[in-house]
Amino acid sequence: MTETATRTDTINIYKVVKASLEEVIEESPLIRTLVLRPERPFTFRTGEFIELTLDGIGEAPFTPSSSPQVSDRLEITIMKTGYVTEKFHSLKPGTVLGLRGPFGRGYPVEKFLGKEILILGGGCGLAPIRSLLYALEHVSEHLKKVILCYGSKTPSDCIYKPLFARLNSLDKFEAYRTVDKPEPGWDESVGVATVLLEKTDINIKNSVAVVCGPPVMMKFGTLKLLEMGYSDDQIYLSMEKNMSCGVGKCGHCMMGDYFVCKDGPVFTYDEIKEIPDIWK
Amino acid sequence: MNEIYRISLEDWKHFTGTLSSSFNVYAPVEKNGFLDYTRISPENSGDIVYNRARPASPLKIFFLPVKLNVTVPPAEKKNNIIIGAPSCDVEGLKLLDLIYLDEKFFDGIYFERRMNTVLISSDCYETADSCHCVAYDVNPYSEKGCDINLSADNEYFYLHTCSEKGDRFINEHIAEHNIAHTVTSLPSSVLKRRNSATRTLINRTSKLPGNKETADRVKNEGHNAWYRYSSRCVSCGACSAICPTCTCFLLIDRPEFEKIKQLDTCQYPSFQRVAGGEDPLKELGSRFRNRYMCKFVWKPERFGTLACTGCGRCIDACIAGISKNELIMELA
């Protein structure tokens, strides 16, 4: 250890910033969005994640689904899938939660400028993507085109329902949905998310693809994009793992020699393709 | 820095006893055949065991306790002095420093513990059967990384200062007693003991590949060895708990947004499991392999330092009798 290091005024990396729960939005039977007001402005870059603590219960990583341009209000979209997420779902407005972060490497929006952006999302994976879409909307004059392809199990599992009509009303944006199992009245696509990719009109050479969703969709989505002609370094993946400390120390999210919490969660396929079991 | 002081065995014994009034002093003491760090007082300073192979506990426990509240750390009243840390453990601190004193996410609690500790390592003249530091180019004596290194012959202890903190300690606590005298170099009696220990280790580890060759073997081993060896593993995590470089932990939430950091290991089931059920290390064999990849491939690649310093504790601690060295030799 170098003795020149005399840092004693450092921020405690394990301490939270408090945030009060303002509103709970029911997005689907399993997915809710918590609208939080942090006690001090909280800025993040799209795709970076935060650790959300329910006092005395537990902490879990989430990528905000709100606009990175907004710092006094943060939206976290959560799927009920385990102990802590179930507790998050039961919260009432007024509850005080804890935030740590933002952590990790998000979407390199600056590299997307001048390009056509193809986004493939599935299930709750639309949460980080919505934040990315806000960020892209902010710089849309510098983009060629943005196409969103989103898949969910059933029409009632589709989240952010008003988002699609809004995107389709915007210049340069197109948004498509598909479901595995349709319900009466569904007049959009049927099938897994990758079926939408076939319908897209995109100049792959001047494009990047972004994928975020459940592991099985990430895998087959990536394979489909490669088949379409995307190169490994044109595909951006959100490799959400068990990011526990968020600061590259606890080891729970290690993927090869990467700490997903510090080096990711957004990786190009090129960066991680050699690592075994990345889709697990 | 780089000064060598000589102090008589009797004076040193008395001195270490007196230190306990102003410091928490820890040093290896043998109890029921086990050598481990014990709190030192004037009463037991004569029981300290010097220059024998590693204490049962790795040095990391002083900086990364098994359980620690990291949001409200306990106020330490006294600074620590650790006497008798072996060089394998001192070498292991390099990796811990790189992880915990990372520029972007600086762990102030770890830093404070490091700064508030005077680390006095000591040469290993007697080695344990599982010791294999030399295989990874680590000598059984420290010349850097510690604050002071302690060598002994039949009459004297030799204190080699390896940091400014070590110099300060000597100036503030030893110089005034007029018990230590500088010498220009370590005597041949110490060098002989060092050489003898090194030779013993080299002979014992002659069939063990170095860290680079080990990394290649581990990387290239597909499936077989991990699943075969792990069939005996019971996922108890002892190998990680006693490893001087294993630092993974679990964050536990307590009311008032307090967080408790508790030592964890990739050898436990569900270490990487996420709420959705995915678990890259679900299989025992994949967890077993993960530890070897982490030690010999990933951590060295990432941090440019050793993640196994050859202390051999994991071999002694394994209740299933799995020998890491046997495994590595078999991977040839």
C-alpha cells in the first residue's frame, strides 16, 4: 500500500441516499414502477444501475427506467420475482427507501450518434430501454432512426402501454410489439420477440443493436442479430447479474475477469463472447 | 526505510509485552498444537512463536473481519500491531489493496484498518508440508509489503524496515529505549536459515508448475478434473475462508439502512443466483472451477498480481482431502 494515500474524507460506499416513494404504478400483473423522490438530486447516465434498499429487508440492483435528464425524480420498474422484489411490490407511497449509486457502465449514447438503432426488449427488460429511449429522444436530431421491437408473454404482460403510441408519433422512431400468447382483441404480432426483427427495415452497416430482456431472449436475440449481419461489436447487451455491492468488491457478479457492476452491465457481445455460460 | 536494527531476544520479548499498553498486539501463539494469532500482553509475550510457517488464520482477518458493520464501524480505540505475519500473507495483501483501495470506489474502512496497523512480518525457517510459496516466486521471507520484517538467529532479532511507517515505529517506540542498534546487513546466520528454508521449499515443489503454467493448465482444462475433484467437495467454503486473498462478501441489511459485510465464497450454492432463478454457478463442478479460474486466471489478468501465494492453507483445511497441488499437477 502506498503511504502517500491519505484519503480519510471519502464517501462511505455502502451508505445510502434516502428517497421517498411518491407513487406506485401498476404496469402489469407482475411489474410495478416505483416513483422515487431522492432527498438530494440524483443523476445517472442511461443504462447505469442503482442499488435500491428496503430498510432492514434487503437490497437489489435495478436500472432506472426514467429519463437521465431528470434528477429530482427516479423511476424504478420492478418485476415481482423473489423475496425482496415482492416486498418492493407491497410498498405504499410515503415509504422511505435507500439508494446507492449510480454504478457501472451504461449505454454509450455518444457512440450511437449518426446511426440507426435497433432495440430488442423482452419483459421487464424494457425498463432500462425506456430510459435509453428518453436519452435517444433527447438527441434524436443526431440520429438516423430508432426501432424498438418488444416482446412479452401476453398482451396484459406488456408494460409501458402508452409508450408505444407516443414513440410511433415521433419522427425517426418506430415501435413494434409481439406476444407469445395473444388475447382477444390483440391485433399486433404474435411470436417471440425475434420475429419482429425480420420485419425491420434497417441499414445494418450503419447500425447498432441493443438487447435487454430475459436470458433466453438475450441469447436468441443475439444469435438472430448475428445472423442478420450485425458484427459482434455492434451488439450491446445488458448483462444483469447478481450485482450486490455495486463497487467491484463482493464478487457476486463476476463474469470471467469482469465485475459486471463496474465494467458493465452494458457490454458489447464482442467483449464477453469468449466467457462460458454468459446466458445463465 | 531499508534500515536494519538488531535487538536482543530478551529485550524484544520485554518490549513486545510493554507495547500492549498502547496497542492491540497480535502474534502467533501455539495452543493445542495449533499456531494462531493471539492477543499479546506482558504475561504471554514470551509465548510468541517466531519464524515458523503460517498461523492458522490468514492475515486478511485483521483488515476484512468475517463480519463487520460497514455503515457504522466500531470506533477502534487502539491501533494494531501484528507480529509474525508470513510472507505469503503479506504478498496476498497486494490483491486486497487493489480491490479495496480502488481509485473510484475507495473502501475507507479497509483503508483505515490498513493505516492503523503496523505490520511486522517474520521469516519462515520452518515450513509446513503444504507450504509452496516459492512455486509462485514468493520467498519465505518478506522484503517489502510489510512495515518491518523480523528475522532471528540464536541471539538477536533483526528488524528490517520496509516502509516509512516501519521507520516511524522504530523511531517512536524503540529508539528511546536504547535497545536496538543499526547494522549494515543481515548476518550470515539469518541468510543461512532463509536459504535453507527456501531450498526445502524448492525441493518439495519441484513438480509443481509456476503461476503462469498453472494458469494455462487451469484455463485449458475443460470439464473433467473439476467435476472429478469436486465430487468430494461439500461446499463448506473452508478453502476460501482461510485463503489470504479470497475477499468476496455478502451485504446484509439491518434497520436504519445499516449494512453488514460478511465473508462469503463462490463455493457456496446460490452465490451468483439471481432472483429470476438463473445461476451461472449452479453446478458444484462449475463453482469448483470458478475458484481456480479466479485464483490463477481472472484475478492475475485483471489486477496483474498473484491471487494464490502458495500458503497451502486450503490443502490443510479441506475436510474432503482435496489437494489443490495434486489437482494442478494432474492437469499436465
